[in-house]
Amino acid sequence: MVLPVVVVLWLLACVGGLAALWRYKATPAPDGSPPARWPESSAVARDGGQATLVMLVHPRCACSRASLHELNEVMNRVRGVTATILFVQPDGTDETWVRGESWERAHEIPNARVLVDRGGQEARRFRVVASGHTLLYDAAGALVFSGGITGARGHEGDNAGRQRLLAAIRGDGAGSSHVFGCALADER
């Protein structure tokens, strides 16, 4: 009589745990409020002759690996876009804090430069709060895409965010999507 009760309780715990995990993976991060025009105070160089993409990354967020994978897919498909990947380095840490697997993965992305955002200054200028938030500004400096390019936290593969970014790069209108990533201010 005890064994069936234990089995049922164990199954309920497993189902509940999986449901909680999926709910977390599918819950978007808070939206930032990126400026509609390229922030003039930004130290990031914008290529005035073509679209400029900016992705902000928390170097220790597991979700960042999926975002970088998706950015690699995008950059391998398009031309006429420069990408800047900003790794947020919290105050009180040195550059070794940002260097790891995600840093190495970012350096493999074509036509992308990888920079350290000391103290999160650029994240504040672009008003972005979550890792993986991707912004695309057209050649004139107008925001044409803002959001995430993964379908859920840590998930790689075709998704609406990546498709909307590709459409914005092609000039098929502005787009946005949810961001699934850790808070940039999280210093874990």
C-alpha cells in the first residue's frame, strides 16, 4: 500500500519540477527600452554606411551561449551588417571575469567585433537589461529591431526572434521579440 503512494508522489514531484523548469525557460526577461535612434553618447562605433547590430551579453549566463549561436547563424546568412557584441563587466571585476566559453564563441562569429562593456555603461546607454538583447540600427541610425533571437532560455534553433531580425536586415520592416536571458546586472 505504501509503494503505490510513494510512486504517485514521486511522479507528481517529477511533473511539477519539469513544469516549473519549462515555465522558467519560457518566461521572457524584462523588456528594456532601447532608444529609437543610435545613442550619440555611445562609445561603440556605428558604421554609417550600413546597418549596425549590437548584442549585449552577460558572460556567465548559460542562456548567452544560445544567443551567440543564433547570432552566428544570422551573421553567416547576411551581408551589409556589422555586429558588435558587448560583454558586460561589472564594477569591481577585471577583464578575466568576462572571458570564458561565451567570449570564445563570440570571437568565432563572422563580421563581429567583441568588446568589454566596463561597468555596463553601454548597456545603460542602449537601455538594455537582459543578456542576449539584440538591437539593429539601420544605416541612418534608426532602430529597426529590438529583442531576443532565441525561442526560450538556452534554446538554439529556428525561432520567431531570429526570423524577425533577418526580416529587418532585409528591409522588410521593423521587428521585435521577447528576450530570454539573465539580467545584465546579475553578478553571479
